[in-house]
Amino acid sequence: MAAPLAGVRPSEGLPRSGRIQKRADFLLTYENGAKTHGRFVVVFVRGNDREQSRLGVTVTKKLGNA
């Protein structure tokens, strides 16, 4: 891996390959995954057969135009 250029910050974003984007994938996770919750967040997790984990974020409509 090449050294970063001076003064250039690496991207802090999540690459597309690490994102859950399709509704069908979210629905599978809601239906077949494990669920845990805290005061301000609900987390669903489900295993996959990929080399890396993926992340998807949803926000309730109760929060308006989030």
C-alpha cells in the first residue's frame, strides 16, 4: 500500500462494498437477524457469506426529514 500524500486526508466514508443498499437485504436482516436495542438505537445483525461485514443505516420517519 502506498504512503498517503502529505496534506491529503484519506476518505472517511464507507466504500460501496461495505454498505447495505437494497431493501431486500434490509428486510432479510429484520426478519432473520438478531435484534438488540438501547435507549436511542435499535441494532439488527445477520451473518453473511462475504469476506467483509456490511453496514446499513435506517432512520424512522418519526425524526422528520432525517
